[in-house]
Amino acid sequence: QYGYEVTYPNDVKTITPQIKYPFGEEPLELGDAAIEKLALRLNDESLVVAYQEALSNHVFVKSFTVEASFLDDSLMLSEEGEASFEQQVKVEYLLLDGSMRNLYLISKEGVADYYDLSDIESPELIQHVNFLSEGDAISTIRFLLGDYSLMIGSEQGVVYQWFPVRNKDNEFQLEKIREFKVSDHPVTMIAIEHARKGFATIDQAGQFDLFHSTSERHLDSFEVDEKGLSFVTIMPRANGVLLETKSGQLVNYNVVNEYADVSFHSLWGKVWYEGYEEPGYVWQSSSASSDFEPKMSMMPLTFGTIKAAIYSMLFAVPIAILAAIYTAFFMDSKTRQWIKPSVELIEALPTVILGFLAGLWLAPMMEANLSGFFAVLIVVPVGILLFGFSWSKLPKSIRLLVPEGKRTLLMIPVVFLLGYFAMSMDKPLENTFFNGDMRHWLTYSAGIDFDQRNAMVIGFAMGFALIPTIFSVAEDAIYNVPRYLINGSLALGASSWQTMVGVVLPTASPGIFSAIMLGFGRGVGETMIVLMASGNTPLMELNIFEGMRTLSANLAVEMAEAEVYSSHYRVLFLSGLALFVFTFFFNTLAEIVRERMRRRYSSL
């Protein structure tokens, strides 16, 4: 084990490289014959060694337990298990990955056997695979950062990335993930970055190339020495490379390559990450692991933003528009004078309070009374229609007891009674249709994932916040329709509803459309409600019972923790720009449509 000793002779700081032997200076004897191929992995608890002896067609695997001494820093090894098996390929490369469970026996021609070492005493052959096309051969091979992906350089100047993927039968199989064309000459060496999934190559013609695997970017390429290169390494901070020519000359290059892990494809396309079963859109910007691969796809955030806005609009638009129609056209002026300001006053309620109530009160209550909430969505609208129909059938003498503009006040107790009745039916409905627990039935019978903080909670909470915005603008648009148009329609014998549908709504449609788009714009930019009540899960599912993560909520959560000027930091600023472009586009589109509608109906 290499290290450095720091001393201060004559008050001068001196750093001396040194080599330590934590297991002692005595060699570890594995067998009786010379070792020809060797693969070794060590962690804090165990040591696994795979090797092939000279003139032998067997591969041996031994596992040791690592124990720390109580007296000093030395370590002790105790053999735990061993096995041997006959090789089926001519081994040119013997490799053991970082998990110490996957062993690869690879021939020069690219034919490989993939063994599982979960049970060290009985290795299992999982797959026999050919890495290369016919006629090609392996020129070099390395593990990418994390010791999971195999980076295979070929004689035809191509680098292939392979790693194990879990299939539908829950078994691991090696899959070719990507390939990088270097040149027409054999790749002689691959150097791996120390903190990212980047790598550098040199070929037989002395050409140097720099790549990043996940973003699939070919970052740079230049010829160093036409006589060829013998060695390449990347600085720990990836800000330089050191190359050695065939003549023994060392060449050092400074590299400005801070954002290699970001590309249009990694932000907006499907990316196949290590450990995932298939390519996907994933956002996971940080982890405690030092070899973690940041996953910064903008798609889940954009999708979550649209999902939150759509579900909230489904709740807010019908209520707000219908309320605006009644308030502006059917309600008497005295009642309107206190109804309209009361609704607009809701807009002054801080959204952080709504988010707090939605996350800590509404979400648990909705989970506990799920069938009751669905009953409310059916019982209340149907009950209101039935009440209105019944009212219209009452004798005129009874209906005249309540002035026409104030009849809406009769709906207040009706709505509360209908809601109470629907919620009281929660347990009977669950016992009758969902085996006593709708949440359990959704997950295990219907196969629908359920999270407590989900899109339905967001729909109710954020929809409640959007209603005043949509209502206020739409109500003004309807109320400001010229009276001569309304009076003319009524004078020609049209009923109030016929006048509303045929005259008022077409004339007010530009304003109503603007109200809807304003509500949508606010829903897209809403932060605190989604932050506190959505679960902040960056999923790309339309499932109403699952949460989401929006662009604005993601900015609020991660901006304070992002390293300044890092890729993560810049992607967050990009997401802010995307949010601006998104709202600007829809507002511009709304203005164009509104203007066309205004011109179309201005002749009324």
C-alpha cells in the first residue's frame, strides 16, 4: 500500500513517498506453481483472489477474511473458502469486478465466460458471450470507474462498453451498452478518469482521444507522436493528461473538461445507466458513493411539471369557469359584490400554508378515506344536478320565495350534506367492492402503485389555489360583455341559457381562454404546494396515485446544495431557463389564440 510520510526537518515540510505492507512483508502463497493470470479485489472485510497457474487449464478462486489487529495498524488474513473449475476459453484476460461477485474469463478473440461468485465454493457459469464481431480481437481492456462496466478496446479501433443487466427472469446477463469509434488503428491503451465516467484512449498511430461514456461524447482527438505512444494516464481532477511516447519522452497536456457529463442526449434522451435494466429518463443528482454517476435527465422534471399542472387544472377549471358564469350572468349584483371579493381573497392565502395542509392533513386523510373521496367526486356533482332538476319541478309559487339571483345560496347546505354522505359511505364501499381496504386493493389486486403524497393530492391542493386566478379573469370577461348584445338576444325570445351559450360565451371566450392559460402558467410555476405535498419523486408515470417532481420544486430543493459552477449547478440554472421558456411559449401561444378569437367574435 503506497502512502506519504510528512516530516519537518529544520522546520521544512518534507513529503516522502513510502510503501506499506498492511498484511506483512511475507508473500501470500496461493499455490505450488507459477501464477500466469491474476485478479484480486480487496475491501475492508474480505479479499478475493482468482488466478490461473502456468500450464494449467483450471482457474482457482480463494476468499479470505480481513481482520484488523488490536495492537497496531496491521491486518491479518484467514482463508474462508476456495474453488477451482476448468476453463472453457483460452484466458487472455482474467478480471474480477468491484463487487467481488462477477468473474470474467476472456480470450484474445473476445470470447468470454461470465461467472457468479456469490457462493465462493461453487462458482456458477452465467453466460458464454462474444464481445466482438468475427475477425476482430481485443487489444486492451479496463474497468470503468466503479469497476462495473467493462471497456473493451479492439484491433479495429473501437471501444465497447459492456456491463451486467438483470433480465426478465431476474438473472444477470452481459449486454453491450455503447460503442465508441476511436480510429482505424488498434486501441493500445485505455485510461480511466478518477471521479467521472470518462476515459481516454491511445492507438497504434499515436493518436489521443478523450470520451465520456454516459453522455456519449467524443470530447477531443489529436495526434501526439506518429511513432506511437506507450502510456497514458489522467490526472486525479481530470484537468490534465500525461502521455509517454515510444522514445520515452513524457508529454503533459492541460485539459479544460469540466462539463463532459452533460450533453443534449443525457439531458433529454434515454440513457442506460449502470445497474439499470434498460435505458430510461432518470434524475438523481447526488449520492454518498464516491463512484456515483450523476443522472440529470430533464425529462422527469418537465413531465412532473406538466403532470402537476394538468391534474390541478382538471380540478380548478370546471369549478372556476362555471362559478364565473353564474356569478357574472345569473347572480344578482348585491350578492356578486361580496361573492367575487371573497373568492379572490383566497388568492392571498400563502401557498406554503396550502402545501403544509395538503402534505400533513389532506394526504393522510385521503389515504385513510380513499373510496370516500372518489364517492365525493361522483355524488356531489350528480347530487347538485338532481337538486337543480328537482327545484325546477317545484311549483312556481315556492320557487319565487327565493330571489333568482340568490338561489345559489341554497346549494351551500346541499353540497355539505352530499359531501358528508359520500364520506360516510367510505367503509361500506371498501367492504363491498375492495375487500375492506382500497389502498391494499389498488396495490396488490389492481397492480397500481400508491404513494400517500400523490398527484390527486396535488390536484385538490393546487387546484384550490388556481381557482381564484381563473375565476377572477373569467368572471370579468363574462361580466363585461356589452349589455346591448344580451338585451338583443333576450328581446328576440332567447332564454337566459340560450343567450349565455350563443352570445355571452363566444364574446367572452378570449378572456376565458386567457384565464385558463394564466391558471396553467401559475400551475407550472407553483413551488411550495408541489414541494410539500407531491413526495418529490422524479417519476415519469401518469398514475394519479403517484407523485412527481417539478422543475420549480427541484430548484428549491437542490440549488442550495449544488456545488457552485459544477455540472449540477449549471443544469439547475438550465432547468430555470427551461421553466421560463415553457411558460413564455404557452403564454405567447395563449395571446395569439386570444387575439384570433377576439377578432373572430368582434363582429357580434
